[in-house]
Amino acid sequence: MFRWLWLLLSVLPCAAQTTEVYDVIAIEYPPFTTSKTIEGGLAFHILQQAFPDYKFRPHIVPPKRAYHMIQHGQWCLSFYPSGEGVASHKIILSEQNIVIGLIRRQQAKPFKWQTLDELSGSRIAILRSGDSSPFSNKFNQAGLSITYTESVQQSVDLVLRQRVDMAMYDDYNFARLTTAVRGQLQFSETSLLQTPVTLFTNPSCQIPLPKNHQPKPLTPANKLSADAAPRRG
């Protein structure tokens, strides 16, 4: 009996060490996903909170690489959107929505539109992806000239240097800009998209993530403060 007990105790640590680690595709989009922190960013933090019995590893790649990996089925989990025509399931991780809009240099008139056609002829910076990605298609069809960037910070820099007229951005990151930078920019009243932090899963991978998880609040330390709300209009 003692021999079997000893064998059981010797095997248990090995079993614990063989817990599978799941790679999650993401791009450099701080504070949500980033290679600059061990944890991988805020999105990975709430992912781990939602599924504490699982281990996840950030796989940070350039935007175009993420797009092509998903389009060619080389993925199982991703924070990068799966896009149209790709089979996927969505797991909502945050209680709050993140507002995706446009930023431009500060102007006196409101920054809003009814259709994207009203922005025709403008130069816009967006994260690099495939030419057939949903936003690329929308902007091209509306007559905007697209400049692709590798990071959201590069998009902001291009707007500030007036290399482009506007850039895709989100309200969460806008609120985290310094007061000086925020004062030079204008966040659109019209949004392109409102979405919670979402994990996309490839149904062909059959990763058994529980379906009864509860969306988590973004950590209190990172919530938008009243005086840091995006400037609109």
C-alpha cells in the first residue's frame, strides 16, 4: 500500500506540470495586448480571471501576420478579430464596451458623419491587415486613402504630424493619452464599432473552455476617469 501511495505522490507533480498551455494570437495593442508585460496585457488578465484553470500564452505578431494566420486556419484562440467568412465562436470577456472611432487634429466643428462617404478624399491610418479586411473594404469603398501602420501609437503620431487626416482609435486608449496630446486631438462623436473585449475561438480546435463564465469588469485602476473621458465633437 505504501508503495502505491509513494508512486501516486511521485506522479502527481508530473501531471500538474503537463497542463496544456494555449497560445492566443494577438497584436501589439496596449494596454489590452502587449509583449511589454509578462502577463500580456489587460485582455489576457481578464481572460485568465475568466478561466483560472487554464493556462494561456500570448502569441504577439504583426497585424498582417495575425490576419493571414486566421484566414489560413493557423490558429485556435485569438484576440485579433476572425473577420468575415472565417468560422469562429466569440467569448465575451468584459462587461464594458470599447468604442472604436476616429481621431483627428482638434477642430472647432463637430467630428461626426452619417455615412463614411462624407469623409471621401481623407487620408486615414489603420492597423495593417489584408486589403480585403472589413474596415479596409469600407474605407476603400467610401473613397478614403489608407495608410497602414504597425501600431496604434504610430497612427497617433501620423495624425499629430499631419501625415494623415485621421486614424482609427478607441476611447479607452484616448483617455490614457497625456493631457497635452489629448488636447491636440478630437475623438469622433460617431463610432465605427462598439465591442467588449472578445476572445475568438476556432471551432475546429475543440478547446473545452467552459461556457458558464461571467464577463469581468475592466480593472478599477484602468477605468476611464471623468476628467479623462474622450473629447468628442
